[in-house]
Amino acid sequence: MGGSASSGGGGNYEVSRIILIKNLPVDYTWQIVSDRVQQFGDLESVEMITPGVAKVRFVQLKDAERAKAALQGTTVEGRMINIEYL
């Protein structure tokens, strides 16, 4: 059960329902982040840790995995985002 989530660089954390999204535009709010990630599944919570960094907790592990796989390395308003499990 539970393997390492180290494929493709950026954090060697165990797979988790919680992802940390880094390098977002600094004016992003939790509502904007929520709108962008809810397509991957039900959210338990979304919190801005610091400007440009969001912590997203999914209800289901598989949804966090899908979000990370789909969003890792994508560009948001000219900024390449990085996603890690927390």
C-alpha cells in the first residue's frame, strides 16, 4: 500500500489526499483555486498558505492523484506551477 510519488521530480512525498500547489499567481484566492481544481473531484478544503501557494484537500485520494497528474507543470497566467503531496 502507498508508494512513493516521486515520478517526474518535485518532492518525494507519499501519495496523499492533500496537494500543495506552488507558484500560482500571487493574487489568486482560495475561491479561484477551488474553481480550477473541483473538476477533479469533491474538495474537503482549499486554503491559501502564502500568496501563490495553495493547500487543497480532496475527499478521495484518487481525485488528488488525478489533479496532480493533470496540473503538474502546467502554466497559469505565465507561471509554471508545481504540485507536491503534503
